[in-house]
Amino acid sequence: MDTIKNAKIKYSFLGIDESNIPLFYLGFEYKENQEWKTISTNKITFLDVTFIKDILSTLEVRSWEELPRKFARIKISDGKVIAVGSILEDKWVEVK
């Protein structure tokens, strides 16, 4: 069962893996039962910048560097973030 949480982006990575394929991942922090939890996406590879544009647009930032400390909604399944959404609107990007 998927869970949706409000979270703050704690860290972000956008780079190239050892096979020269672009990849990214995001780490989030959210509060549950008076305790702070940290969770992340899997390492996601992509071949098209449209995916990056979709994340930036959904979270309403102009650059990847603005992501840390930005608030978002996250959809969690099996202990991993599978979608990232706007905190105010019903806009989501799947990251599985």
C-alpha cells in the first residue's frame, strides 16, 4: 500500500554513473510519530532532459541546486519514494 507524506528534500544528486549514463536521486526527511525519518528514491537513470524539466516544474524551482530544503509530497512504497509531488497542487512525477 502506498503512503503519501509531506517532506523536505534533504539532499539531491544529479550526475553521471560509471557507464556514462545520467542519473539522479533525491533524499527526503519527514516527521512520523514525533520522530524524523529519512528516505530516498532509487538511483534513477534517464536519457532525456524532459524528466528533469518535469521534476523542476512540479516542484516549482528553476534549477537542481534549489531542490535541497524545498518541501514536497512524496509517495512511498516498500520503503522507497516512487513519486514526488507539489505540496500545493495535484502534480506528480513518478521516480521508480
